[in-house]
Amino acid sequence: MAIDIPSFNISTLEQMYIDSCKRHGVLPNTEILSGFLKAEVKKSCNEICSLEIILDHLEDIDVPPLLDVCANIETSEIEVVDIRNGPNCALHGEYALSLMRAFIQKLQVVDLQDLPFGKDFLRFILRELSQKGLACQILNLRSSHFRNLNMAGKFMQIHTLNLDFSTSLTSFQEDCFTCMPILTCLSMCETRVANLWTTIAALSKLSSLVELRFQKWICCNDSAFPSASSGGNLEDQPDVRELLTDIDEESYLNQGTDEATGNVFSFDNIATGQQVQSMMEDSSDDNEVDFSSYWQEFDYMDMLANFSSGWNRQVNLQSELSSGTSGNKKEESLHGYFGRHIADVPSKYISHHASPICFEKHYREYMIASLPNLKVLDNLPVRKIDSERAAVTFSQYFEYLPYNRKHKESAVSILHKREIKDTRSHMLSKNQKPSYSHGNSQYSYTRSLCAAKLGSSAWPLLHSLSVSGCDLSDGSRSFRPRQFEYHPSLSSIMVFGTLDGEVVVVNHENEKVVRYVSSLGAMNSVLGLCWLKKYPSKFIAGSDSGLLKLYDIEHMPPTITGMYSAAGSITFDDFDQLTSVHVNSTDELFLASGYSKNVALYDINSGRRIQVFTDVHREHINVVKFSNHSPSVFATSSFDQDVKLWDLRQKPIQPCYTTTSVSRGNVMVCFSPDDHYLLASAVDNEVRQLLAVDGRLHLSFDIAPTGSSQNYTRSYYMNGRDYIISGSCDEHVVRVCCAQTGRRLRDISLEGKGLGNSMYVQSLRGDPFRDFNMSILAAYMRPNSRYEIVKVNLLASCGDAMGYSKTRDSCPSISMGG
């Protein structure tokens, strides 16, 4: 049997390189010659014969002679080729990339960590690698400037990918990781990845993934333990798996690449102290690579570290192990200690370089349950008992598909089943019954279709509302919305008020302005809006200056230019420092509340203020809401931590009942559409559903607090009373939870364009006409921020990141109103 013998030995390759240099008229690069010599030495010592190419040792003129030899290296004694960068590199991107692509079979490691190159090099290399792939086995892109990762190119040989310290990385595009069939190890420590759902949707494409890291758990005993901040070498510390001698979980690792993998997954030489040139200007338009300054990236991580009480967390396993396997553990908090059932070892584990996703409640259980092939997560082995516990936790706290559907099903299949059932039912006689039923509810098919559409993609369609068609004196302009409300009976109509006191009625489907009222100094920020139900052309608007008006859009001119017009409006007595207005179910009365302990009652027909109920709370009343069906019943929420239910028929001297939040003041309250429940939202994600009849707690939603006393939380119903949506002004995420079980269905992340442009949730509403649709009033996390209404459709898919175009300055209060 013939044996393949390499065609070229190393000395022959070296001579071929020297001859090629002569042809190109350049001197041989001494570092390349040194590389051939080192490869020869490794071969003589019976080590893996590898050729290492350091990019910062090369100039552009060195590349063509080396490329002439690359094809021969593929059939030589050299077994593997490693390409690495150093602290300085003068190569242009196309030369570096051509060198990487010259090796098809023997390219092992491509190490581009801590890229020190210019912006053009970064953009070129990262875009080319993402779109066209590479034939390497190990790819190190540590400290890269990806924002929205889309590695859709072919990486057919890669088994290890390192994206650690890529502090711009926030999310993944839908086709990311689709062409990495043998990727087994992936590390993303200290990134900005936070969304469990989109992360799992992307990682689920990796059928061979067995080791995943978003943080590194380091094991230490009671002896001194050097930390990253003290300059200690984290890789010199004992790995968790080395102590777990009773579990053989490492057999899957490729032992032949241990050394290379160890270097790629190293946490040494973190360049947090290096100065890197700021590249803020001319940010990439493809929304894939972020070239913001290095210092700003780590400022963001420092901010997030403070927000989460530090990146480093400890866990004392000994105390947890004594409690056995009952699973009745105290809920984990972002602050403080939390345990993991690891092994019977008296050790402590410290988390280093955690990405924000690690601070999500039940993060580890969610990842294990969603990635059944995973063997190691964050350096801790996944045992059979961990998988079993994860499955239980997932079913308890998360909803896989809407309406408790267990399996994904296509919309076509559901419609086909409905057609077959309808045909069979029509053929049956009146005395016969169908042989099967597809759900007991009249909404069964609709819910199944929703589940099918929502389950088809973790990336919902987000669209920033951009209104036009208003002929203003200053030409086309952008608005700064501060409050908005869907119309209760016209599915296409929405009204919003602005920070400048304007009131805009808009068709949010075609994004055309229907009516417009300019304040011209008469109003400040519009915080209160409420449509009348029996008179669909009318609505109440109130500003923080206390101004209250009833508008009728049928009598309002489509445009107002030059001067303020009172046409189509009725003015009520002022309510100073107003934050909320609401009309009762018969359109006869409305209530106003604000920065006081009082609530005012107004008669809509007469235009008079009937009564002021004084001192109904101990602190200011942020939101007041009438019930949807009882014209005399209303609820108030106050920062004194109380929610109170009142009845006008009892002359509100004493509330029907009072319920108190656990820790902080209540931001808002609302009734479910059928008035069966009250949904109360207190500061920092304390969301509770109460029985409206007596105020008893029906459900407390399991949303992790941030620790911020300024994290004002607002929650509303969606899909009738089936789901609730909740968002907070210190966070860029909206959470969707089942209103009957509290289980989390989905998180929706808001990201602006460019680093430092993360958005927070100012307010939100569920679309009353479209299931799993909502709108979010979002603002950027900057002192001079802009506000936008973002429409979200969970039943439609969009892999593209949001684009935001309008910019205005504002410094509003974020605690006011609902």
C-alpha cells in the first residue's frame, strides 16, 4: 500500500522562499527564516512541526514571496501553520487576509486578539472573515469590535472560537454560526451579550457545541488567591474540572490541540491598561462592526459592573451541599452569594469576566435546558443531575412557546389541520361527534398560529415610528414623544404628546400625521393622554404644567401654522404638576393626579372640576386609573408604596382596600381588560398581579432587580389579559410574561446605533388589536437623549438591527406618568 510522503522538507521550503524573494526583488524576512528554523527544531524533537507567522513582523513587501511558498507548505513536512498578531502591525488588511486564505488544510490557529490596527484594517478583516469564512481550526477574535455578530461565512474546520473581551458585542444575527458544523468550544466572556432568547437561537445552530463560556468560574481554597485586578495569572489557578475527579467530562476535548486551545482561551495579558486610538468618528453603517474607543468600552463595563454589584461573585459550595438535593433553595439575587451543585469539594468559586447574560435569573439552568449537548458551561461540567434540575427550572420559570404549546409547528400545518377538521365536521351527521378535537378554546387555532409564528424566530420585527405628512411652518421636522396611547376602537390611530407640549394624532400604520396641535409655549411636556370610548374622536391631554384640554379631532385642523388655535378643544381647570389622566367607562368623568397627594375629579360634559380628594396617599400619586367597566371604581398608585382601590359611590374618604409593595414605591397600576386583575409596578422590577375584588396577591413576577432606586418600572397587559409586558428606565429590555403563570416568554432588547447608544424603556403599551404587538417609548442612555416610539411585532421576523435616525436633545424626568 502506497504511503504519502511529503514532497518538500523544511530546508527546501526555506530555499524556495529565498529564491522567491530574489525574484520579487526584496530581502528575505529574518523572522520568516527564523520560523522555518524553529519548525525544523520542533521536528527534530519529535514535537508537532508547526510554522508560526507573526503578522507584526511583516510588511506588505514580505507577503508576495511568502505566498509563492504557501502552496508547497500544504504538501511539506510542516504539519500546522499558526498566524498571530502582535502589538504592532504595518500590514494592510488585504495582504493579511490573503496570507490567511493561502492555507487550506494546515491552518490551525488564527490569533487576531487585541487588534491594534487602524479602523480600515479592522473593518476589512472582520467583514471578510464574517462573510466569507476561513479554513482555520482555532480562531481568536478576542477584544474585537463586533456589535451585531454575523459569522455567516464558511468555517468548516473551526472547532474553537474566542470572542472574549469583545465589549461592543451585544447580539447575534439570525444566520450567525450556521456554517460551523464542528465548532465545539466557544468563549464570550466579558462581552455585552444579555438576551437569553436570541443567544440560544443563534447557538442552537451549533450542533457540535459542547463547551461554552460567558464567564469563568475559578476555584480557590481558603488560601490566598490572586485576582485579575492584582495582576494574578488566572490561567495558573486550578481549573474547576481538575478538581472534579469523579466526573470524566473532558473526553470530548481534542487532546492534540490542548496547547493551542489553552493559549486562545487564556485570560492573561488583558489590555485594559493599554491606550488604543479613539475611532469614534464615521461609525460603520453596516451595524456589524463598532469602532468606538477602547476606553469607552471598558467604561461601559465598569458602569455595568457597579450596576450588578461587581463582576466577581463568590459561591460557597460547602454550605449548599449540606442541604442535599431537595432543590428548595433561596432564590438567587444579582447581589451576593448563590450556589451551584458542583461536587463534594470544600472550595469556593469566583466568577471572573462575566457577560451581562450571566446575571439573568436562572441563566445557567436556561442554557443547559436549551443546549442539551452541552458538557461544560462556564468551566463547570454539566452533569446528569444538572440537566434534570435545569429541565425542572425551565418549565417552572420559562414558557417555551405561547399558550403553553410544547412543540414548534408550522403555520401551514396548523391551517391544514383546521381545514381537514372543518371538512370532516361538515360531513358528519348531527348525531355524530368528531373523532378528535384540536383544542377546547374558540381561540385555539389563533393561539396555535401565534405560537407557530413567534416560535419561528427569536428576532422580532422592530420598527421606529417615523411620522410625516404634517405641513408645518418650519418644514419637515422630527418629534420628541413623551407619552402615547393607542385608540381604543380605531386600530390604525395613535396619539402622542411631546416634550415640547405638542399633541400629534397619527396613523401608525402608514405613518402619516392625522392632526397636529402646536403648544407654542402653552404646554410643557405632555404626560397624560386618554381617549374617550363612546366618542372616538375625542381625547384628554394634560401637561406637567397643569394644563388640561379635551380635543376633538373632527374639529381640529390638520395643520396649525403660525399661531395657536383653540378650535376643537375645551380647557379644564389646571392640575399642577400633572403626571396622569384617565377617563371612566361612560365618558362622563375623568381623574387627574400628579406630584401631590391629591386626586382631582372632572366632569367632561360641563367642563368643571367637581371635587379634589386630598391626602389620599402619603406621597405623590404617579398614576390613576379608572376600571374598564365600572364607571365609579378607580385605582391609585403612589410612591408611598401603596396601591389603593376607590369607589366614587362611597365618597372616597376611605379606600376599598390598600395593598403595599415589598420594597419601593409604586410607579403605576392598571386594570386587566376584564377588570379581573390589577397590575401594579413598583420601582426596580417589582411587578405584581392582584385580584381586583379584594387586592389579594394573585401572582408576583420573577423579574430580577437591578438595585437602583431610580429604575422606574412600567407594566401593561397584552393579548387581552393573557400576557404582560414590563420595562424599566434603567434597562434596555422589555420582558414578556404569561399573566396566568408568571413564566417568561421572551425578552426584547433595544439597541441603538453605536456604542453608548443603548436605549431604555420610558413607557410601553400592548396593541389592543394585534396579538403579540406592542409599542415602546424608548430613549437613549445619554444626558442629551432622543425619544422614539418603537413598534414591535413578535410574530414577524427581522434579522436586521434597528436603525434610528432622528436626534433631538432633552433632559426629561423619567419617573413621571405611566
